[in-house]
Amino acid sequence: MTSQPPEDLKLSPEDAQIKAITDDMNLRMCLHLVKNGVPWDVAFSLDEIEVRAFVMIFGFLDGHDWDWEASCWKKKGD
């Protein structure tokens, strides 16, 4: 017999929708652009490649390095 989590810990349909929205990587990146001063209408009108490039450029400007082979940010000290 398996135990069930308390009723209040189950995801409601609204929670599932919120999770789907928060998991949207393109939305996250567009909001990152907005946070860094790109106007909302501009950030959300860019195609996905431009959004990714702009996010990377902001990362470079913040002193981060991109590992092109691993497709991720290098950890400080690497």
C-alpha cells in the first residue's frame, strides 16, 4: 500500500499551468532581456536565435564565459 501526499500538496490544474509557464525557456530568456533593459515589445518580437544570442551577450557583458562544446556557461575558475 502506498501513501498519498496530503490533499493540499497535490498540483491543481492552475499549478500545472503555472509550472508549464515557468518552465518555458524562451519566456525566461525574453524576461531576462526585459530585466536587462530591452523593451518588452522588442524582447518578445525577436526570433529564438536572436533571443539566445542577446542572452549570451548579456552574460558576456557580466563577465561569464560560454563553453561552446558543452553548450553551457563555464563555472567560475574553469
